[in-house]
Amino acid sequence: MATSTTNAPAGEEPPGTPRKTGGEKTARRRSALLHRLDIKGAPFAFIAPFFIIFAAFSFYPLVYTSWISLHDVELATLDVMEWVALDNYVELWGDSRFWNALQNTITIGVISTVPQLMMALGMAHLLNYRMRASLFFRVASLVPYATSVAAAALVFTMIFERDFGMINWALGSVGIDPVNWEADKWPAQAAISTIVIWRWTGYNALLYLAAMQAIPADRYEAASLDGASRWQQFTHVTIPGIRSTIVFTIVLSTIGATQLFGEPLIFGQGPNGITGGADNQYQTLGLLLYEEGWKNYQMGRSATVAWAMFMLLVLAFVVQRLIKRLRSRTS
């Protein structure tokens, strides 16, 4: 026997449908709201810790440092500030120590970064091939990076010591006069660059190695079938395949060279480390910042040096982007 149904008016529930209570409707609305918050708000909740830490330990110090650089502030009385506007920047522009530190930073950066990245590229190329104990060599390449700056600088300071150092002993064994590595400008910068090269070559080599292993093997097979030698495969397949990683390491090395501090400080063995030698022959921007703030107690000038370092990095980035854009237009 067929049951007859009646059409309910529009907007009304059909007969027999259980009515929802007010509590059920509220619970459903709350569940829907929580679901929308979960879908839209969860990504922001996951990245919120990073932005909170960045704001507390990076953004706020950056803004506060820029504010201090516009004042005359002493280390002993940080709560007493005298507004001087851009006077600190004008004085820094006319300070010969700043230009000397900038020149030293650039020269040490160049003579440490270029050999370091070239050696890292060659080391990664060797580790990329199948060889015995490859895992051991990969781990061993990270040992210098894991070594503290203080330990590495102290060891190399003894190696480059004028009277009893191993380097001068080796030079004397072949008839070369001892070199005063700490007192002379270029030997001091070369010795400091050696410390940087030793610490960071293995780290950059592993970055290159990871990028090389991501290159498809069929590219090398195609190049081999075309008669390309190992060197031609390296220059025409490997280098283009890891170009973005090379740019990344150049950027990291540039930032590290601009902030160079621990190696020259410990290499100076005392008060000369802060000033970068008796004649400031290897004083970097990082050492000048430290000297102004913690030796001369002028925090305003120290903050000015910090912002000068930051603006130099921004300027280098802008120039690099402009060069890249010009190249893309001409090609």
C-alpha cells in the first residue's frame, strides 16, 4: 500500500522531520566556526612562532639600533640620550678608521671567499664520484665548521706566531726569513683569511655536493655519449646545474665577511685585537663596531657602524639585482 506524502510549503521542513533544538544549532554553528578557523588559521598559527622570534630578536633590535644611531649615547648611561640627528653618520663618513676598516673587510672577504668557494667546489666534485670511505670524508669536511671560532683562531695564531710558529719554521727550513704575521698588513690579512677558509670550505662543499646529487644522471650520460670529457661535463653540466646554490653561497660568504669579528679579534692576542693591530692594519667593520661601543663607550657611533654595515649589504644586493636584470634584457 503506497503512502501519500504532502508537499511542504517553501521554507518549511517536511512533515516527520525531527526538529533541531536550539542547542544543536548552536553546536553546529560552533563546529563550523572552529572548522573554518582550523582551515584558515592553522597556517598562521604554525608560522607565528617564527615571526614572534624574528620580531623580538631581529626586527626590534634593528629598529632600536637605528634609533640609537641618531643619538649621542654612552654605554654607562643608556637611558640618557641626546638627539644629534645624522651627525653620527656625517662623522663616520669623515672618519679615516671607517674607510680603513671597510677596505680591510673587503680585502679579507675577497681573499677568503674566492679560494674558499673554489676549493669547496673542487672538493664537492671529488666527493660526488663513487669513492671508498666517502661518508668518512663527508663527515670530516664538517669538523672545521663544528669547531668553535675561539679554538680555531687560537690554534692558527700559534701556527702563525713569529718566533715559534710552524709556518715560520717551515719558511726558515727553506731559507726564507721569518714573517711577522701579526704586525704586517698583508700577512695578517692572509693569516686571518686562512682561518676563515679552513672553517667554511667543508660546509660549502657539502652544500655543493647536495646540489650536485640533485642533477639528473641522464644529463651526464647524454654528455658522455656526445664525447664530453670529465672537465667538459663539469663546466657544462655541473656548474649550470648548481648555479643557484653557488649564488646562495656567495651571498652567505658576503654576509659572513661583512660581519667578520671573532677571527681577527683573537688573532690580535689582546688589546691589539680590538683595534685590528697597532696600526689598524686588519681592523674590520665588526671590530670597529666593538671598539666604538665597548672600548670608547660610544653606543651611538657603534650603532651607526652597525647600520652602515647593513646598508652596505642592502646596496650590494640592489647592485646584484640590477646587474642580473640588465643581463636578462641584453640576452
